[in-house]
Amino acid sequence: MDKRFIETFIEESRELLDSMEKELLALEEEPEDEGHIQAVFRAAHTIKGSAAMFGFQEISEFAHAFETVLDEVRSGDLEISRDLINLSLQGKDHLRDLLDATRSDGSVETDTALRNTGNSIIESLSRISGTEKKREEKQIVASAAETSDEKPPQKEESTYRISFKPRSDIFATGANPLLLIRELHDLGRVTVFANLADVPCLSEIDPETLYLGWEILLTGGFEYNELRDVFIFVESESDIVIQKLKSSDYIDSRGEPKRLGEILVDSGILDPKELKSLLESQKLIGQRIEDAGLADKSEIESALHVQEHFKKSRIQAQGQQGSSTLRVSSQRLDQLIDLVGELVTVQARLGQISSDVGEENLLSISEELERLIDDLRDNAMSLRMLPIGSTFSQFRRMVRDLSVDLGKEIELKTIGEETELDKTVLDKIHDPLVHIIRNSADHGIELPEVRKKAGKEATGTITLEAKYSGAAVMIIVRDDGRGIDPAAIRKKAVQRGLLDSEEQISDEDVYQLLFAPGFSTAEAVTNLSGRGVGLDVVEKNIQSLSGSVTIQSEPGNGTSFILTLPLTLAIIDGLAVSVGSDTIIIPLASVESCMEIQSHELDQRRRLISYRESLIPYVHLAGFLDIPEQQSSRKQMVIIETSHGHLGILVDEVLGDHQTVIKSLGNMFKEQKCFSGASILGDGSIALILDINGLVNTMDTEALGQDAAG
Amino acid sequence: MLTVPIGSKCVIDTVKGLKSSLLEALDNSSEGVLLDVSHIEEIDTAGIQLFVALFNEVEKRKIPLKFKGPMKEKVLEQFQLSGVRYGEQING
């Protein structure tokens, strides 16, 4: 078997399992919503089928047993309970484990432990379904005893109307709609009308595209789910409307079955007036068949109704139809980004050379190329952007499991799932978020009785929110738990020698102390609500993404962790400035304005300047970095926005905007905090990229040091 | 009248080729085309759809279209299954 097929199978099955988990959790909340159980069943069914096709017997068998129980839920024989959801989640996890044990050469390496887990899950599942069944059997026996002279009830016949419009590219998936219609014949009596309205003439047709649609009436004593199962594999590629008809819908007053056209008009799908105008406009098609003497007029009418109905439902469906997608491995995307990065760098060189040469034609080509590369860059970057929703939904399961383990009632709310972030950033924030959410659930949210005593709802809430903030994304993890008492942290910090007992710092800064390495260890758990365990690791991870994390808390009312992250890590817009003979890049997203300044306007002692009628601190970059500055009384002040407010950066000259391809600095420079990376300039020289948060933190420490010394 | 034979397979794999040969035949014969459908062994949704498109084309160009049959029973059955009521017409 081709390795690639197996890889695709594993990848797709993983996705199915992810969606299965989501749907299971949704099912628990909305047990009456049929869509959820259908989706869970479909996932199990698909995995079963594909696993069997690739010869993964063990996966297929487990999925089959799992699917059987799900089918009982689907048909209403089995009630949805917490136990059932728990077991189903375990079943889903087991399928994932089996997939993980699957090797690309097609063999599954299962050990006894894995096999035992599978068996015990199946056993438990069948026990649940078994008990339910027995109870039901008892009821049946009981009712049979009461009315023992009655015959067992005959399966009642029902009629369904099925509108089936496969997507036009369905042939590419190998599907043949005729086979599905044939399957319907196994269920009962079928009347099929093909909708030919969209089929073009021969010279215009793409013969490998499907234009046909169908309107089908099916009568028989089958289960609704059996009908759904016929379409199970084309559901996502088709518009399918299944409608159960009442007997009055299809039997007229004389007890004769109605024509399809009448049914459609009667059930309000078509307006009689519309029908008339339609008959006029589409006379040609009808006439042709009628001329051939093949169908009587009413039958043509019926067919025309069907066509109109299809048109209508298609308009409705257009909004829901997803655009077609293409699966590309992230490696190839990374390669693309790398290439674009190289292109940007080369363009910078070309720009430099053409401006040096000063030849007009060369300049205009270089500028045009720059515009194109700008667009290319934006396009390529957008390919890597993914909505954060998929990361959020992974936490639903975690919070659910935590609340079971901890005996708490916790609800997870998510806001802003559509917010997009670079894939690399998304991958890297998963662990820090796990840490923070775990903390919130474990130590933030109180036990139900404690909450009730405090006058809160018994169910605690953890809210995950994502939103854009300039060129950054803010992710907020908020809980409505007990909050953190700043006084307790202060005390602890003084004990640890992190803070002078006399020192007055704001509550916000106090919370920031929680991120100090080893600040809060196990013994601090009780009096500090346990916060801070390993938070230094969280901060480190976030900072490695050039992001920052802050804490806000209100004792008694809850705590928020606020993560600020850059949208992307590969290419950013930067502002190139010169300091002495060096060029430094300031991320443009943080820059608020630039202003020219004369040396004598600066308050060099207190290092403050006035900006928009207030005094803000500034940093003399040349002095700070110990670089000899240019001899000129005119300087430039770049005003940036930081998490601590405005800050001025005094530089020699502002060179202009620069598309900055971020290159990492390597391990040798990992101890320095002021620069997040480097970029290659047009002339081949290197410019360091200023890390705003790092700079602010370093300045704080140095200022403290200076103050202490002075 | 030009006779155009349709091979044994009128399915997704062959519809592209069939389309070109049918169009060519229509272009070269204004007095009409005789389609030999007696050899079709296999037809699927794409094949049936091609027939519908052919009907639309001759309708537009006003070219007489006749069939040489009969079509095999299993092919006719596919037409019936599809709900496209041309099978009977083709079979005369």
C-alpha cells in the first residue's frame, strides 16, 4: 500500500476524531440536537470504513463496536448520560491511541495494555447499552402482558421527500449518484425526478462536472437513520434535504396518491403563480418530451416544479457552501515563507543598488517589484494564518476532565474563535495556555459549596477570549474564582528577598512577581491560591514568541491572564533607524509617531520628554547600547507604545520602513533581552530587531539599579 | 445521415472523448445524425448527463437526431434509475 495513502488516512482520521470530541461535548450540552450525534456517528463510521479498506483490522473492529452503540443513541434506544459521554470520549481517545500506534508501513503495533483498554471500553459501552435494552425489554414484556391478545405492531410505512443536489465536482471523488439511488430502492418504493435545468448543451458542457440534481419520493417501512446512511459519504459534498411527509401531503381527498407537483405546491415549496410563469418560460423543455409522447402534461408540470424547487434551495444553500480547499503540508508552506523571505532580502539589495545608481528605469522596476513582493508576502503569510478556535476547542475536553477530577463545576466559554494567528505561534501557545487554564481550574475556581457561600453561582466560568490589538493578538484567560491577594504576594516576595519591605509598587507589578523563577513553589500554594507554580515557564514560552503576559486580579472576583502575541514570527514591518553607524529595526506595530528633536530640548537628567501634553520617559539608545552616536544636535525621537505606556527612543536618524525578515540570533545571544532577532539589509549588513518588551524590562532593572546606586 | 457509433463504455472515463466525437459529427452533418447506441454495455451518471446535453444541443441547432438501437436492458435500467426519461425515447 502506498505510504502516502496511509498517511492521509491517519491524518484525516485524526481530524475526524478532533471533530468527534467537539461534537461529543456539544452533545452533552444539547442532547436533543440531532446534528451532534449524527456527526459523531459519521466520524466513527468513516473511520471504520477507511480502516477496513487499509487493512487496519483492530481500528476497524473497535470503530465498529463503538459505532454500534452510537447507532443506538442515534435511534433513541439509548439515553445520553454523563457516563455514556465519558465512555465515548475514552473510546475516541482509544481510537487515537490506535492511530498513533499505526505505522506508515501499514502495520499496527498494539501491545496488550492497549488491547485491554480497548476491550474494557467496549465492555463498558455494551454494558450501558445492554442495561438500557434490558430495561426496555422489561417494559415491553410488561405492556405485552397487559395487552397480550394484540399482535406485535407492524412497522409503519412512511414517505420521505429527498432533494439531492450533489456538488458539481463530485465525480472527482469517485462517487456515482446512481448507486445511491439504487440503494434507496432497497429501502422502499422510489419515484425519481431528475432535474435537467442546469445541464448545458453539448458544446458548452464540461462532461466531468455534474449538473444534474434529483428530487426523490421514497415510501417504505425503514428507519430514518437507514435513509440517512445511504447519503453518509456524500453528505458533505451535497445539498441534501430530507423531509418526512404527512399522509395528507401525498394522498388526495379521493384516496389517490397526488402528483409530485401537487405535493410540492401543497407543502408550500412552490407558489402556484410561480408554477404558471415557469411553465411558460420553460415550455421548450417540456414541449420536447411531450411531443415525443413520453409523459403527460401533469408529469411535466411535476418535473418543472422540481426544477424550480432546486433553484430555490440552491440559492439558500449558496451561503452555506464552503469554498473548495486544498490540503498542503505545513512544511511546504514554511518553504514558501522562507523563499518569500529570501526574495524580500534580495529586493532590499536591488532597491539599494538601484537608488545608488539612480537610473530611472531601474528604479521604477525595483519599485514595482517591491509592490509585488509586498503583495506576495501578505498572501503567503495569510496562508499560515489559522483561526484560534481549533486550539480553544481542545481545551473544552481538558476543562471538562478537570472539573470531573476536581469535583468542581466549571464551564468554559470562548470568545473570538475566528481570530487568526500564525501557525507557529498557535502551536507554541498551546502549552502555556494548558498551564494557565489548569491553574485557573485548580486554584482559581472554588468548590461549588464555597462559591455558594460567597454568593456566587455554583458553576464557575473560565473564559477564553482572543482579539486583535494592532499587529498583535491578545488572548485572555479569565476566571471568576477567588482571585489573588496582592498583599500575600508582597509578603512572600519580601520573604524571598525579591522586594524591599519598604518598597511601594503597584498591584499590577506585584502580580508580575509571580513570574519570577521559583517564586511560588509548593509551600506557597495555600496562601497564594497556588498561583505561580511554574508560571516562569509560561512567561519564558510567551517571551520566546516575542509576546508578553500580564496578570490582573480582583480578590474574590477572579483573575485574568493576558497574553499579548505577535501575529506572525516570520516577516514583519519594521522601522529602520540609525544609531551611530548601526541600523536598528523597531517593529512598526509598536511605533506611534516620530518627531525631530534638538539636543537642548531634552531633560537629560530625568530622561523625560513632553509628548502630547504629558511627560514620558525616553531611552537614549546610543547610550543604552554603548554605541558612539553621530555628532549632530538634531535627533529623532521614536515614540512607541508598550504595555507600560508610552516610551520615547532617541535615535540619530529615522531611515524609513523596512520589510523585516526575522532571523533568529542563535544560542550565543540568548541571554540578552533587548533584541528579538536580526534582519539582513539591502547592502548585506545586519540590523538587529529591537524587542520592545525586553527593552522595557531591562530598562526597569537598570533604572532600579541606578536609583539604588544614586 | 451520418452514423455515429457509441462504444461499449459511456462513463466518466470516456465522456470527454465522446463529447468531442459527437460534436464533430454534429458539425459535419447538417441533415442529421444517427447514433448507434446498441453497443453500450456500461453507462453511469456522467454518461446519462452527456445524453441530456446532446439533446439540448440538437434542439438548439435543429439537427435531426435518430437512434439505432435497441439499447441493452441494463443500460435502459440505468436511465430509469436516474430519473432521466430519455431512455425510452432513445429506444423509440
